Amino acid sequence: MAASMLKVAMGSRAFSSGIGDALWKLGRLNHVAIAVPGVEKARCFYRDVLGAQVSEPVPLAEHGVVTVFVELGNTKLELLEPLGPDSPIRGFLNKHRDGGLHHICIEVDRLSAAIQRLRELHIRTLSPEARIGAHGKPVIFLHPKDCGGVLVELEEA
């Protein structure tokens, strides 16, 4: 096996992955998501103050959020405002009133293979199945306690 071994320590567990033999591959950083109490105020900041290209707000009732994407050239920011009383973003904002970094999203070439392998490594997901995300592609979230304290979203490229 010519592939070098990558060792990653996460808490008390160590994982090895033969990168060349993987059934799936990580891609690029798709976006960094920021929870905000008011998407319109945040949208205006990125558009009017920083001069970024900013999308219109899009409500995603099935995810309990309103999303706005900020184009940055090499990646995007996703602004998330709670939608409805059961929004996962509402709980985040109860702890962080002014908002803040919520998650990162990384593309993978084969999401189903990635999910299977990560579960074999005892990496927990926040839902039993992938769901369709804001870009119309399958996504799944990985538990932050298994990812160095970071909520990670995997999106099929």
C-alpha cells in the first residue's frame, strides 16, 4: 500500500486512514455558517459595508432556518436566522445572543460511503439519514463532540 497513513487524534481515540485507498474523498470547504439574530442586518453588513455579493433570504422550513449566502470567491459564508420555535439556531442564539460561528461545511465526493465509514469509526451523526440541504444536495451533520468541538456538515459534491 503506497498511500501514507494519516493519524488524527480526537479526544482519547486515534484514527488512521489510508488516503489512497479511501472509498470517498474530502473536497473543498463549501461554506462557513454563522448564526445571526437578524439575517437582514447581517446581510446589509456584508453587502453594504464589505461590498460582498449577497443572496436574497431563503426560508428553509424543513431545517428551521432562513439562509443567506455571501460569496467570497474561494468559499461562501452562510448566514442562518432561526425560523420557527423549534429551530436549532434558536437554541444556539439562546447561548450566544449576538450570534457566532455555527458550523463548517466540507464537500465529499460520495456522501453515503463517507457516512458508512465514519459510523464504522464511531463518529456520530446528528440525524440517522442524510437530508437535502440549502444547495439542493444531500448533507449530514457530524456530532461536534466527535469532531474536536466543531459542528461539521458534509455535503455531496
